[in-house]
Amino acid sequence: MGNNGILNGWKEKLNNIGFIRQVREINKRYSKPKIKMTPMVKYALLFLQIYLIVLILLLGLKFYMIIHGGLTGVSP
């Protein structure tokens, strides 16, 4: 049976609780925005999204540099 039996058991338990059904109802209810956004707001949100991705990439680069001693691969 393997891991599928364990996972199926958890899925059944969650379905019995109704958790997944509730989550799907909430996701369906809020899948489409109910407010109108101006183009400026859309651009601002896009900019913030790109900015967040850049910050995460910089954080990853910093982590890599700390672990490996820089971009050249030469350890101090």
C-alpha cells in the first residue's frame, strides 16, 4: 500500500471534517476581485511584486555568499 494509504487516510479525515470543502468555498467566493482598480494601482502592485522578487533574490545571493565565501568560490 505504501505512502498512498497514509495520505488517503488523511484526505478522508480532512474531508470528514469538511475542511477542504470550506477552503474551496472560500476560494471560489474570493476568486474574482469585487473592487475596481485604476491602472495606476495595477502598476503599483506590479512594481511591488517585482520589488519583492528582487529582494528575495538578493537575500538568496547574500545567503550564497555567506555560505560559499563569495561569488568567485574562493574561501577566505
